[in-house]
Amino acid sequence: ITVTASVLKGYSITDKNKDVTNYINNTLKLPNDYSWKSGGSNEENVKATTSVLYAMVIAIVLITSTMIIQFGSFRKALVVIMAIPLSISGVFLLFALTRTTLSFPASIGILALMGIVVKNSILVVDKISANIKTGMPYVESIVDGASSRLEAIGLTSIAAILGLVPITISDPLWRGVGGAIISGLSFSGIIILIFIPTVYYFFFRGEDYAKL
């Protein structure tokens, strides 16, 4: 038996499919001789989400390679990349609290978030490296690298969050995209300015400044 349906405007296909799944498994309880599966938009959504996850892995590899070439250091590239799981953890935390499904649009939002977070990390690491090259003391170089980028990262993060609020609350289809970026930036925007300098300090302390 094939049953087809669509959702009314203002509802999410992913959320409604989750409700149907819970109903069939917990309430309807089909006999052992019967089985069911979902298809259509939900099936395509699962395939698309899987494709985006593969794209994330490829993106991380490409970003890491680019950072190694740019900074000439694997460890500096690693410092930049370490900000990605920090921001994604913020997404998972908010989605868990709000019971938001990790849909295809949400995966796209996470992919976009990765680029924004890496950009912020590069600003901090590049400033620290520039300070060290001018002969500034090591600790002072790190402190200045974070504090001097506070305004730039803070204002761009706030602007991005405010710009995404309208589409996030207006349409369930875009809730995943906006929610992922907003939660990631809110969680990691300021934390990066503490996390990146701290990691940089422990990675490179005691080394010859000229090599940095």
C-alpha cells in the first residue's frame, strides 16, 4: 500500500515525517508480518544530507591544505581548523535543546558556518603571527592578536545573526540554515577569541620567534 501526502504551508516536511515515524513505531505498532518505509521528499532529504556530510569532509581537507600553504605551518593550520568542531558543537547543543531536526537545509547552514568560523580564526592567527614578526613579546603578541580582532569579529557576527533572524523565523524550510549559522556564531563568536589564542600559546611557546 502506498500513501502519499504533503504538508501545509508553515510546516516542515522533516518534522512531520518524524511525527509519523514516532506514531507508527510507538502507537500503531504494526504486526511482525508488516513493514514500512518512507520515500519521496524524506528519502531525497536523507540522500542530500549524506552528500553534504561528504562535502564537509572534503571542505575541511581543502581548507587545511590552503592554510598550510598560506601559513607555511601545519600547526597554525591546525589551530585554525580546531575552531570548526567548537562552532558545530554549538549547533548540536541548540538543536538538542530546541528539538530541531538535522535536515538538509541545516547541513547547508553548518557548511556555511564552517567558512565563517575559519575566516574569523584566520584573522586572529594572522594578526598574532604579524605581531611576532615585528618583534613584539610573545604573550603580548597573542593578547593583542585577540583583542584587536574583537570588534571586527564581534560586529560581523552580530550583523550575520541579525540578518538571518527574519528568514529563520518566517519559514520552516530555512529554519535549519538560519538556526545552524546563528547558533554556531553565537556559541563560538567570542569563545574563539579565547580558544584560539590559548591553543596558539601552548602550541608555539618556547620556540624561536624568527621561525614563527
